[in-house]
Amino acid sequence: MDTTTNPTVALPVRIGLEIVRLHYLFLVPLILLITPSRAILGMNLPIIGVLTISGLAGNLAGKRSISLLTSISLLFILVWGKVAQDLLRTGAPDTAALLIEFGMTIFLMEANLVVLTFYKTNDDLKREDDELSLVLHEGLINWLRNQLSLQGLIAVGSLGLSLVLLPIAGFTSISTAELPLTGGLLLAAVIALLFLVTYRREPERR
């Protein structure tokens, strides 16, 4: 999975690839350390260790299913933690933080699938040195740049959507009466994510 010796992969792109591959190092603690300990039976630190290791292992080994399962687990913990804050009266839920963190997790999940696809396809093409492989490899690089650019636009759009949804979500808290509405918004986001994952344009292969 080494791209450091490939001159067609620009340095900013390589840095972006590594940040996405290692994002569990900062995303998992960010979510778990602000999750009420009562919501997950005081298992914050053990869960941080398990999810960080599983996420990194999935990315470094190229196992999409492991990485995807880790990200879905983070989404579940994030939503449950915010709901538990209201139901258990452990503090006022910060809706702004919920929407931003939820959008960040979805963005990194989708970007991570793009990066894993790139590495797998790149490894396949590196085994061949013919002219067709070189053409396909150049197309792969262009595909990666376009996908990462698209993900950047999605991240900006997600942040804007979060700000727009703040009045709907109540600005500072998610009351019990508002839980169905909030759950519906989150479900819509998950459906949109699954659509992107299912119908994302894959790089051209042989």
C-alpha cells in the first residue's frame, strides 16, 4: 500500500490519504470521551481501545467490512450517548456538537471507503507494468482526486446542514418529545450515506 515512491501521487494527496487511514486515532477518543459513562456502563476507555484497534486494523489490512463496522459502531454510540444524556438527565445535550460529530463521522466513513478502494486497486495495478496498467493507474489517480474533492464539498455541505438544522433540533437540547424528529433526521442521513456507498462510481479496471 505504499504510495510514497509514486511521483504521480502529489504530497497533499498522500497526506490526505494517511489522515483518512489513521482517523480512528482521533475520532474514536473524540466521541467516546464525551459520551456519558453511565450510557455505556463506564466502559469508555476499553471501548476506545477496541474500536481504535479494530478501525486501524481494518484500514491497514484493507478490510472494508471491519472498518465499516467500526464506523457504524461509532455512529450508534454517538447517537445513544446524546439520547442517554437526556433520558438519564446526566447533562444538557449539545445538539450542535451532535450534528457536527455525526456529519464528521459519516464524512470520514465515506472518505475511508474511497481510500480503501484506491489502495486495493493501486495494489492490483502495481503488479503489472504494461502500457494499459499505466493508463489505468493514471485514471485511478484522477479518480482519487475527484473523489476527495467531492468529499471535501460534502464535508462543507454537512457543516452547513448542521447549522441549518440547529433551530429544528432545539439549539441546545434534544427533549424526549423531539427524539422522533431527531431520529428521523439521523435515519435520513444514514440512508443518504448508504446510497452513496452503494452507487459510488468505482475506478476503471481491466
